[in-house]
Amino acid sequence: MNTTGKIFSAAAGLLALAATIAAPALADDGASEAPLAAIEIDTDEIGIGIDAPWSEGVGHDARLMAYERFLDGNGKFKDALFAPAAQEYQAALKFWDHPAFRFNLGVTQLNLDQPLDASQHFQRAIKYGPAPIGEEKYREARQYLERLGKRLTKLEVICDEPGAEVTLDGELLFVAPGHHVSMMRPGTHQLTASKLGKLTNSRSLVAEPGGHVEMQLVLVSPGQVIEERRWPEWVHMSVVGVGVGMLAVGGALAAHSSSLLRGTAVNELVRCDVGDQPACKNGPRGRREQRWARAAYAAGGVTLAAGSVLWYFNRSKTIHLNSHGERISLSLSPQIGSNGATVSIFGVY
């Protein structure tokens, strides 16, 4: 049998493995029912001797050791010893990162009320599709993920500072640069990016069940000068562009109306009852386009003026940061007392 045939044979065999995975029913409200007993399977069904993408780089002896720990985990799961069962599955994964082990660990963690960890393992369990765990358990894993998504919060973090460590509640998420996507429990969290020689950027997050939080972390140097605008530059540029376009349309209409009316005498414009004169056709059209041109000039002028005002208020401002990353700013507070008028200066330095 060729390699492809062996893989599909392993997939068929692992349908039996799916039966070993005791899957509690995860209700929409997060509650779970009592799990079923795990059933042991033999080495052929798990595909120890078959090469597959999830077995790449794992030797035969490592697979056997992983399988033994997997069976130990199933035994403890059968006795409802979920914490020891989770330890056995985690030990098996150190030898062999098999999607079936991930699925079993995810189900075990559901019974331990660890939805965040369970979600991560279900994601890994479906990485290679249904082949390693079977169609039924593949569908169950996706259902678990969908329901867990209503209990947890999706987090997306972007940090482009090379070498910066990004942590959530003190736990390392990734080392920048990168774009990280994961799930987190609802509640208040602290997201932090730090790097030697840069000011630490720490943000407080409030996560809602089923929500989605996106955050971009930027690190700056002490005393760094940054440029800031009220809104993106394209806003006022777009308004100015629209105004210029209206003025251009008005100019085109004015030029065309002038060509229609050029050479037409005033008395010809009012003697349309004498023959079919060009003025009878071009005159009204020319005057109509003149009115349109004036309207376009007026609208274009107002829009251009508005764009200019927006540009003025959106001028780039230079912001100086102190060694703590705070803005260096001053405020004046005039006070009038019995001893005369004074001015107090408050600021951050």
C-alpha cells in the first residue's frame, strides 16, 4: 500500500479513536454534562507506523511512548480523574503532537472548567482536517469552538517593534514583529509591550463574552518627538479634491454655455417665431448651463473653503515625550486674590 493509501487507512482507523474521546455536551451557557467512559484502542488504529503530516519528525519509539501516556490518560479519564488525565495527555503531546491527543485534552479541560485552554487545543485538533480524528469528532471540535467563542473574547494584537515582548496579564503572547490572534476570558486584562531602551506600552482591556478586541502597540524612545494630527490626512485632502472637482465642472459648463451663446444677438433670442433660428435652441440651453455653472462654482468654493479649514485645524503638531512617555505640556491658571493677580503654571516634564 502506498503512503497515500496508508494515510487514508489511518484516517479510517482513527474513526475508532474518535470513540475513545469522551466528549461532554457543551451547552450554550457553558455548562457540561458528565463525560462518557474512554475506550482504549490499539497501535494500528492510531497510526503509529504510518507517516502523516502530524507525525513528521517523530520517531517510532517516541510515538509508542506517547501512545502509552495517551492510554494512561484515557484510563484516568474513564475514572473521572480529569486533572491527572490532563497531565497524561500533556505528557503524550511532548512526545507526539497528535491531533487526537489535542482533542482528548480539550475535552478534559472542558470538564475542568478551563475553556480558554480547551479552545486552544480544539484549534490544534482540527489543524489537519478530519483525517486524524475522524469526521464526527472533527464536527464536534468545530461545534465546541463555536460555542466557546460565545463565552470567550477574541484578541488580535499587532506590534511591529522588532524584539519587543508582548504579554497579556504577565504571560508572553509573542515576540514582535508579529500579528497575534488568540482567545481570552471575559473581564479586565493588561496588555503590555516592552523592550530595552523603549518606553513600555501598557493598555487596560475590558473583554466581553463573544467580543473582539483589536489593538496595535507602538513603542517609543524616551524624549522622542512624535507628530500628531486630529484625524488622517486623507480627510481634508478628499474634501479639497471634491471642491476642486466641482470648480472644474463649473468651468466646463461656463465655457460650453459661452460657446452656445456666442454671436447670438439679444433680439434673436426673443424672435423665435420667425423661422428656426439657432438662438431658439442654443439660447435656453446656454442660459441653463450658465445657471448650473454658477451653482457648481458656489458649491465648489464652499467645499474648497471647508477643506482648507479642515487642513488648518489638522496641521501636524509636534509632541515631546519625557522619560516616562508622558507629554511635555504646560497649562496656565490665572487667579485673582487679595494680593493681586497671579498665574500658576502646571505641566508635565
